[in-house]
Amino acid sequence: MTDQIHFEDITVGQEIPTLAKSVNTVNITMYVATVWLMDRIHFDYPFAVERRGLPHIVAPGNMACDYYVQLLTDWAGERGALRKLKVQFRSFMLPGMTLTCGGRVTGTRVEDGKGLVDLELWIKNDEGATCVPGSGVVELPLRQAA
């Protein structure tokens, strides 16, 4: 990343750049294999649909957390850091969906010489419904400390 955002660049109400993520059976399967999450609802279609009554295999909620980590660390830049992340799982993330991850600044403060930014977060599906709402705190570098 060549452009580092600084704490002083942030205003309450500002939205951060969004991140689009496509959900498909391949990336779900690769994810569950990588983190060793072997619940069959994530990779066994007949089991998920016929035995568990789900609409399809479903992406694990942990994937949403990782999407948020990517969204926030990309935005914070090399000198920024994700300090806190809270999420709620509200609806399924299904193959074929394109999710939009985004956020809005709800507060800013300097504590112990660190510029902290509070964010309201969302992951929305193709229909605009929020699948995974959340909140986070990101530390951004202060210009005067640069």
C-alpha cells in the first residue's frame, strides 16, 4: 500500500472503501479445510439440504470475520492496526452470493498517544440485507508522530 491514511484524515460519519467477496463452493471448501472446520453443512450439499433443512451449503461465520480483517487492515495500511472486532451472525452466506463489506466511522479519540477509530461494520448480500453486522476499533498513525 502506498497511501497511508492517518488519524487526522478521518471524520465521524465517513464511510470506508468497501470490499466485495464472492462466495462459492470452492472458497468455502478451501476455507473449512484450512481451518479444519469439518461441520458437514459447509461442504456436503445433500447433508446440508436434506438432513439439516438448509437452502444450500453455508459459508462458516468465521469467513465473515476474515473478510472484516481484510477490509480493516487494508484500510488501516501498513502503519495501522486492527484493535477490536465484534460481529453478529444474522443470516446465511450462500454460494453464488457477492457480499459487500463496508463500514462507517462512528467515533474518533486519542488514547495513550494512539489514534483510535470506532467503526460500525456490515456485510451485505446481493439483496442489500445485512448478513453479519459488526463493530470494530482501528488504530491509525498520528501525523505528528510520523
